[in-house]
Amino acid sequence: MLARFDDGSERAEMHVDELVGALIEDEPAWSPGLRDGLQRYLAIQKMLDDPTIDVARNDDFQRVFGVFYRVRRDASWRRKFFELMQRYRQDPPSFEAVLHELAGGLTRCEPSFSSKLAASLNPDLPVYDSRVVAIMRFAQMPDPRNWSYPTGTLSERVHRAEELYRSLNRAIETIRASRHFRALTSAFDERHNSGRLLTDTKKLDLVLWQARVAAR
């Protein structure tokens, strides 16, 4: 049984199964592009598991993380971001906690990078990314404002980002409950042996990041 959204939409369930089926069919397109990214992700997680590495000061970690997650921010932003990551390593935070910390320290609403920090320390959390949001919109996942990016004052943007992330969590759980989802993760593992080291949420995140189904 698929998880239900607040509106009880059966049509949403149909779109979920269609989306997962499309991702399985699209495997020849998304799988090759995962190889380099998967190795970078595993390198990031290996360094995070090493207590001798201080990610706030380790240039190798920051370089690999920056390439994988496309960090294009100045030195001051990066220093605050990686200091926050280091501080949270022993007690992985919620998305909301990181979002508020970055908004307070940087006076910016950073939903994508907040989710990337939180998901790096807790791989069961999804990453909020423009590509993923585009697919959620394509699949007609219910959301009160059609998955639009947060706008308004900083406080309004932070509040909207929290709403969006809750919607993303519900969408990811619904996709994982699809009758086709196990076939998708099996296809991932068959092509990528190291995929067995990943959570199902992270596998889905990587597939959505590479998928082109939203362009159809």
C-alpha cells in the first residue's frame, strides 16, 4: 500500500508508479553518469566516518564535497558551512536545524545546501535539489504551491523551505513504497556493486539527480 498524501489522491499513486517505471526504463541513460559521482560520494562518507579528519580544515574533504555537491560560494561561506558540519558530526542534525543555523549565520535561506549537509551526516534524509524538485513537479506530487522555490523575506523563505522539505520527505516515502521501487534499487545494485553500501534514500537521490524523465 502506498503512503497517502493529505488529499488522499489516488491519481498521485498512479503517477508514482509511472515515475518509478520510467526511472527503471531510463536506467541505460542514468546509470553511466553515476560512476564518478558515486565514487566521490563514497569518498565523502569515508572521510566523514574517520574521526581523525576535521572537515572544517581538511582541504581534500572540502574539495571532493565541493565538486560532488557543486559548491560555488566564497571562502567565508564555505568556512561557516564546514565548521557547522564538523560541529554536528557526532549528533546529526535535522534539515530544519541546519536551515536555521545557516540562515542565522549567513542571512541566507539555503534549503539545498542545508539538506546536503544534513543528508551527509544522516544518509536516510533526502537532498533538496532543483533537479529533484523538477521531477516532483513532473510527477504531479501534491504540494500547496506546486514545488515553487521559496520567495519573500528571509523568515518567509525559511518557513516555505521547511514546508517544501516536508513535502519532499512525503514524496520520497511514497516513491519508496511503490510496487516497482525494489526493481529500481536492484537495477542500481546490479550495475554498481558499491551501491549496496548506500541507503535506499541515497540510491533514489542519485538516480533522480541523473534522471532525464522530467524532460520528456
